[in-house]
Amino acid sequence: MPPCTKPVKVKTPAGTEENIVPKKVWMLQPKGGKGVKIGLFQDPSTGKYFRAKVPPEYPECAP
């Protein structure tokens, strides 16, 4: 998979909205369901990792 390069606007666990480039994006799709794309992000202020939903048109990527 190609590396992630485009930033996404997400709400961090600290409560602020920031444009962050995800570390990894993958598809979660239950059997027979539509599915959603999830991104793994790192909070710039605390350094903690968190997951958030990304837009469906964002490509799947990994480091």
C-alpha cells in the first residue's frame, strides 16, 4: 500500500479540530454491510494514537 500523504480534518481526543495526516487507513466492512473507512492518527499535542472515521473517497494507505 502507498504511504498516506493527504491531511484529514478530525477531532482529536483533546477536543480540538486539526488537519492531520493519518498513519494508516483501512476499510471496516461487516458481512453484507456498506462499510466505513477508519484512520489511525497521532494527536500532535499529547502524542497518543486514536482512530477516527475518514471520508469514503480517501485511499487506503499504510506506512
